[in-house]
Amino acid sequence: MQVVLRALASRWTISFIGVVILALLFWFFGPLLEALEGWLPRLACVLVLLLVWGASNLVLDALRRRREQRLES
């Protein structure tokens, strides 16, 4: 049970939920802006959001691992 709660409260999960909410806002309210009227620009925005989310989480994990290795040595 604690493993499930720990996974749900992790940075990856919480930030993914935020990115999904932001992507839904782009998708449904995007047509209100001229530049995002078509489905292709909105899809591109969603993909960029996912790419930035993944890259930033990977960088943060790498920095955390490096900091932990310095503390151990």
C-alpha cells in the first residue's frame, strides 16, 4: 500500500498530472487563438509540453543521483 501511495505522490506523477491538465487546456481552448485553430498546432504544443516535462524530470533525477553519489563518497 505504501508503495502505491509513494508512486502516486512522486514528482513524476504529480508533474505529469499538471502537464495533462495544461495539455487539455491547450487542446480545448486553443481554437480561441488564431494560431491554434487547427489540430496540428495544438498537437505540436502538447508534444512540446510532454517533451519538456520528460527532459526536465530526467535532468532533475540525474542531478539528484549525482548529489547522492557525492554525499556517499
